[in-house]
Amino acid sequence: MLNQIFKDTINELKFGYLKRKHPNKYCYLASISNNKPITRTVVLRDVTEEHHLIFFTDTRSGKVEQFKANPNAEAVFYNPKKLTQIKVSGKMNIVKDEEKIKYYKQKVQGKSQKDYTTQHPPGTPVKSPDAVEYQDELNFTLLELETEVIESLQLKRPNHIRCKFEKQNNWSGKFLVP
Ligand SMILES: Cc1cc2nc3c(=O)[nH]c(=O)nc-3n(C[C@H](O)[C@H](O)[C@H](O)COP(=O)(O)O)c2cc1C
């Protein structure tokens, strides 16, 4: 049963970018800054063979510096239709591999490019939303969450099902008290 839950959990994550309008397209990604957690919504772009999660961001965004200082990261997904939660934790790699960057960067097309080309870094105060200025350079950074632990929780009757899967145990899982 645990093996099947693990497969279903990985598929649930993949549906996030494979199925249109699937709730797992978005997740909440946590970093640490000065010992305090910081969360934000991000789009899940890919899940690799090793179950790593791929995200795109602006090179100048706060999370990049935060992950450089402390790579510990966690992403949480919630599917309101199924009442399932998936938590993925591990170390965030700020990808340097040029081939990998090239492969993903070409997926940023058209209007989406705007998200990486603001004149000033994300989070800079601005007079109004209209006053944001743009330039040509794409400040694209590829983030790869190197998954170490995956936890799934499904709320259902008569029993909620909570499981933990760890890379160090070859992804074999165990049930937890929900
Ligand atoms: C629906 C939605 C999707 C988002 N997707 C991304 C994303 O894929 N990458 C990203 O860097 N920011 C994304 N953002 C913006 C982040 O939530 C955040 O505001 C921004 O990245 C700056 O975060 P930081 O200053 O904590 O680094 C998204 C926001 C929303 C509301």
C-alpha cells in the first residue's frame, strides 16, 4: 500500500504541470532568513526523475539570497478537491549547469518574460503598479529542490492517511499518526 501511495503522490505532483488548472500547479515554498521562515507562492515547472522539483525565479528575488545562505527548503501543495497535502523538503540548488538553464529558460516565452525583466529587483518600493519599468535582460534563475523527504496526508473517513518517504531509505515509506 505504501508503494502505491508513493507512486500516486509523485503522480499528483506531476499533474501540477501536466494537467491544465490542476491545484498542484502552485505550491507554497519556504526559505529561512535570519532564522525566520519566509513563504511565497510559486509555479511548479517540472519534477525530475530523482523527484526533484524545478522552479523559476528572478535572480534578484529575496529567495535566491536566502537559499544561498541557507539551502534548507520546503514546498507544500494542497489539493482542495481531494483534501490532500504533499510536503517536499530538501536542499535548494541554485542551478549553475548551463545546459539545464538553457533547456528551461527557452520555456519562458512571450508575456511571461516580463516577470524577469523589471528594471529594479522584485520587492523594490514603487509609486504605483504602472510605474514599474522594464529592460531587456532576462534575470532568470533556475531553482532545483533536491528532495530528501516527501510527506503525504489525505484527510478521509474512517482514517486519515499520513505517510513519510525518505530518500535515505530508498523512498520506502512509513505511516504516521495523522
Ligand atoms: C499565483 C502566483 C504564482 C507565482 N509564481 C512564481 C514563480 O513561479 N516564481 C517566482 O519567483 N515567483 C512567483 N510568484 C511570486 C512570489 O510569490 C513572490 O512574490 C516573489 O517571487 C518574490 O518572492 P521573494 O521576495 O520571497 O523571493 C507567484 C505569485 C503568485 C501569486
